[in-house]
Amino acid sequence: MLYGLNGKGANLIPVRTEHEIRKICISTSFYGILEILFANSFMLLYFSALHISSERILFYLSVPMFIRIITLMLFAEWTEKIGKIKAGVWGLSLATVSAILLIAAGFTSKSFIEPVVFLAVLFYGVGFGIYLNSWFPMISTIVPTERRGRFFGVMRFIYQSAGIIFTFIVGLTLGKDSSIAIFQFYLVICCSFRIIGIIIYSRLPELDRQVDRGRTILSSIRHVIGKPGFIPFCSYAFLLSLFTGSCQSIFSLLAKDTLGMHGGHVIFLGNLVTFGALFGYFCGGLMVDRLGTKHVFFFCHFSFAASMVLFLSRDFLPLPLMLVIGSLSFVFGIVQAASGIAISSEMMAVTPPDNKPMGTAVCYSLISLGISLSGIFSSIVLKLGILSPEWKFLGKTFGPYDALLLFCGVMIFLLTVTLGLVPSVVKKVQWD
């Protein structure tokens, strides 16, 4: 028996629930590697190998987030009509096309490289946006409410582990050879793994299929934002993403441009962020279920601010440079993962149950807008030379990337007062 009816919809029986959760974790481990490559400096280094300037790299890495904003809203109702699983497959497949275009970019002439890269990140943004529309509504039908924090933690722990193993091998290779062909080789492998993950994902059950309510996009949006607590929480998530969204890219550019590290070291620092995320996902899931989301957000504000501002301490501490910035990268990964778990859990709680795709779309559109504006703002500031290329603090010399991190750290600390916008629907639960 696949599922039984409880008067509220279709629920999987416990044994089948565990089976489907395992399939979700396995599939994300395969297709999620591409997302990790976008996040852990691989794409940044690849774009640099293609001779794209640093400020334009920041811009291209922010494009997918901006495109998601449009995609999430446009395809929310369509997702419910064709089914969450089918929409997810379409989105994942479209994002895979972006990886193929990035491989092709290395073979094109110099004048066509950036147009192909722009087209690739455009496809990635559209595909990932369609996928996100289906992801959280699908999870809400399979994973019981009382264990979602732990589920997000374990699932992300597993797929980040797979990503760390993959990118660790990439980092070792790039330390010896950082030619364009090496980047293309690993993108081909990534695409192969992704196809396997999409096939597994396509076999997940379609539960709680909503009937077509005949809503237009605007009426669907009005229905979602009318739920108490929804817009305040989305506003908080936007502000948090605005001042943290581009920080990992800034870390990598600081290591590459200011500290003169080679590709292998930059990938290693990106892996430390990912490795920290492993710990953060696992502990964040436990903290959300035990303490509630507001306590987790409170912890994250102070930790975000400290990890950014302390990047300036690298020349003041009698410790090896790699140890200092590596430790801070690891801490940033922990905090970023824990806040992601809290955001996901709270979002699913405040989203109207009869309009899940649009609820997810509105919330993630604002989050994506924050991340995108963070990257675009940083790119513009660097391109226009608004920040001094060198500035002094206590006799030590710092650069524009340090100034950006200092600004973001201070703003995150000041934004602690915005925690009042979090309704804290997800409070601590009693475990069996």
C-alpha cells in the first residue's frame, strides 16, 4: 500500500515514508553537485580561467538569483497544474543545460565567451527557480512536520558530504593543473551524476495534488501575503540574505586577488565553508526542532557578524594565514547552514497549506532578490572603484574586499533588531 487517507490528504505509511526520504537524500547527492560548484568557488575560478574580470564574475554569479525572482513567481501556478515531481524534473533538466553551455564556453572564441556564460547562468536561474517551486511543496507532503528540521539537516549533510568529496578531488587537481580543460572535465562528470539524480527524483510519489483553483498569478500572490506572519518573515529573510549573499564569493576573491592564493587553495577554502555547512546542517536541524527558529536566528546574527569582521584579524594574530581565514570560512559555513535550516523550516510553517508553490515562490523570490542585490551591489562598488584599493587600520593594509566584509558584518549585527519580524511558528518540539 503506497499511502492511506487521513481526512486531510494523502499520507505515506511510515515504512514508505522512510523509503522515499532515502530516495530524496540519494537524488540530491547526485544532482546537487552542480549547486555546490556554483557556491564553493569552482565557477568563480572557471570564469577567471576564461579571463573574465573579478567584478563581472560577481555579476554573473548573482544573475541566477535575480532570474529566480521572476521564474519562481511565473511558474508557481504551473507547478501545481502539471505536478510537483514533473515540474522538478523540468527545472533540474534545464539547469543541467546550463552546465553543458558552460562546457561549451571553453571552446568558443574570446568574443563569444561572456555571452555564452551569461546564457548559461540565465538557464541555471530559470531551471533552479522551477525546481524550487516544486521542492518544498513536495517535501511538505512526504516529511512529517515534527521532523522537518532534522530531515533538512540530515539531507543537506549527506549531499554536502558528496559535494565535499567531489570538490576535494577537484581542488587537488587544480593545485597541479588549472587549465580550462580540467574545469570542463569535471563539469562533464557533474552532468553525468546529475542525470542519475534526476532519474531517481522522477520516481518520487506525487502526493496531495491540488486541484486547479482558477487563481491568476496576482490573486494567488494576494492569497499568500494575506496570511498573518508571512510577509514579516519574508522581509526578515530578504534583509538577512542581502548582507550575507555575496560573502562567500568575496572570501574567494579576497584569497585570489588580495592574498594571491592559487586555485587549489581557493577551492580548499570553499571546501572549508562546505565542510562547515555539514556541521551546521546537522546541528541546525537539531537546534530548530529543540529550540525553535528564533533562537537559531539570534545565534546566527552574532556569529555572521563575528566571522566577517574577524577576517580583518588575519594580520594581527600570530598564527598561520591559512589557519585564520580557513577557520573563519569554516565558521561561516556552519552559521550559513544553520540559518538556512531555520529559514526553510519557518517558511514551510508560515506558507498557506493550500497554496504551497506560490508561498514558496514569494518567499524565495525575496531571498533570491537579497542575494542577487548583494552580488550586484558588490560588483558595482568594485567596478566603479568607490572603495579605496588600499586602506590602513592599526598599521596594517587592507583592500576593498575587506571593506565590503566589514560593512556586511556591521549591518548583520545591527539587523538583530529585525528578529521581531520572525513569527517563530516553529517552536521547540518534544522528541520521542
